Amino acid sequence: MTIVIHGVARVQPEMLDEVLTAAALISRSSRTEPGCNRYQFSQDVADPTVLVLMEEWASEEALQTHLASSEFAEFAETFSRAFDGTPEFVRFSAHDGEPLFG
């Protein structure tokens, strides 16, 4: 079963550069972890202080290993200080998937 995480968070404008740097680091690190199929941050085109996170993990074990890593702890500390409002993170369990087009 694949685990998908979708997150949306608004960050304080004065912390945006710091968060983007931290997001790039955690993305690179996470993509090398066993079981990581996708780890990607994007910015909302209408409001660049809104970041969207999409993660895909091959298993619960892979996700839990990631969440227990020192790299994630460091990122989470930076990210949590930067929130402007309450972020939304949702976890999905996917049993199958297919391309939407084609």
C-alpha cells in the first residue's frame, strides 16, 4: 500500500527564503531514502508564501523511518517556526493508481 501525504502551509513572508532553502535540502535528502517515491514542494502561483507538499512512500515503514530521521527533525523545527496560520497535512492510503490521461 502506498502512503501519500498532501500538505498546504502558509509561511511568514520574512521566513520564506529560509523555508525554501530548508525545503530544498529535505527534498534532496528524502528522495534518497529507501521507499521514497516522491517528495516535492511547490509554491502557489497566486501566493508564493503558500507551499504545497506532495510525498509518496512505498510503505508505512518507509514513512516512519523518514519521520524519525534527524534530517526531518531539523526541517520540521524550521518549518514549524515559519507557519502563518494552521497548516493542513493529510495522509492518504492508496491501493492502486493509474495515469489520469493516457
